[in-house]
Amino acid sequence: MNLILLGPPGAGKGTQAQLLKDRRGLVQLSTGDMLRAAVASGSELGKTVKSIMASGGLVPDETMINLIADRIAQPDCAKGFILDGFPRTTRQAEALDAMLAAKGLKLDGVIELKVDDAALVERISGRYSCAKCGAGYHDSYKKPKKAGICDSCGAEQFTRREDDKAEVVASRLEAYHRQTAPLLPYYKARGVLRTVDGMAGIDEVQGQIEKVLAGA
Ligand code: AMP
């Protein structure tokens, strides 16, 4: 099964992709995570994208298309994948269609997580993750079971994303509405778009996604 999770920053794509990955044994392809790893490693790619990410803008299409093409070609993706953060432009969506067609693969669904802009700012400003394993948390919605200790790996260090600062979030939302939202009619026209209420709690959204997939 090959899926896309679509929605603005803070809609819960990463959280739901992680849950889907665990439940269905799919590979999670988060382009944001890939780029952050590149920045942390100091690679050429990382140096190129660092300032773009810090400003809240989008990395050029060709860079992203090459990154995903290489990743999808790896053997673990044959069991199915969840794209989280890609595609983000019509050009990327068209390139993905061509990549999948060349491999004889299809998209089983594009799941939109629909959330109001006002809620996104609050969601984003409260989120943080484990510095060691990357598990995601939130000041209000998903605290570690034991305060200050990661549920997944027991580490005690946490980090907040640089681009989760309020001034950058505004640019990221603007990029979403201008460049990514046109993908909603793009996938609707292809009959693969399913919308769930991303304003609901994590478990409720998870249930809605399972319902949608049962009918896919
Ligand atoms: P995310 O973790 O998905 O919010 O992505 C963080 C940042 O990485 C974005 O604000 C962009 O600068 C960059 N990025 C991630 N995925 C893409 C993509 N598919 N196209 C362009 N830029 C991307």
C-alpha cells in the first residue's frame, strides 16, 4: 500500500505516519526528517537547504524529486510506503506520478488532514522531540508518560525545531496555502483524495484514517 499524508505544518502528518508505519509495516518517508538529517550531518545537500528551511520556504523541486526517487528505489520501499511532507508542489506530484508509473506502482490513497490555521500555530509552538530517537511529543497533547524521560528510548534530552518559531511558522503556512494546497484538487480529480478531521485527537484521527483505508 502506498499512501500520501497531506496537510499543513502541524496537522499531525508525522504523528499519523508513525502510527501507520507501526500498524501496517509500511516505510515512513518524511522529507523534512531526511533534510534535517542532511543538515545535521553537514553534507552538501544539508548546506544547500539549511537557510531555505530556516526561512520557512520550500527547497527546489528538482532537489526534492531526486531525493525521493533515490529513496523509493531502495528495496525496503517495495513493501509499501507513506509519504509525509512530499509532494508539496504540483511539479513534485507530477514527478511522483511518473516515478510510480515507471515502477508499475500506484497510489492507494491521499489522506488530507484538515486543520484550521489558528489551531496549527498552537500545535506547532508546543511540540518537541527526543534528541536521541526523534520520538515526538507536545506540551499539551502528548507528554511523556514519565516527565522528562522519553517513552521510546529513555533519553532525557529533548529538542525543539528551529523552524517551529512563530515568525517562521507564518512563512511555512503561507508556503502551504500557496504551493501545496493546489494538490488537493489535483488528487481529488484523480479520485484518490480522502479527507479526515485533523482537529480531532490523535486516536480519533487514527480511527478515521483506518476507516478510510478499509474502504480504499
Ligand atoms: P516538514 O518537516 O515536512 O515540515 O519540512 C520542514 C522543511 O523542509 C519545510 O519547511 C521545507 O523547507 C523543507 N521541505 C520538506 N519537504 C519538502 C518538499 N517536499 N519540498 C520542498 N521543501 C520541503
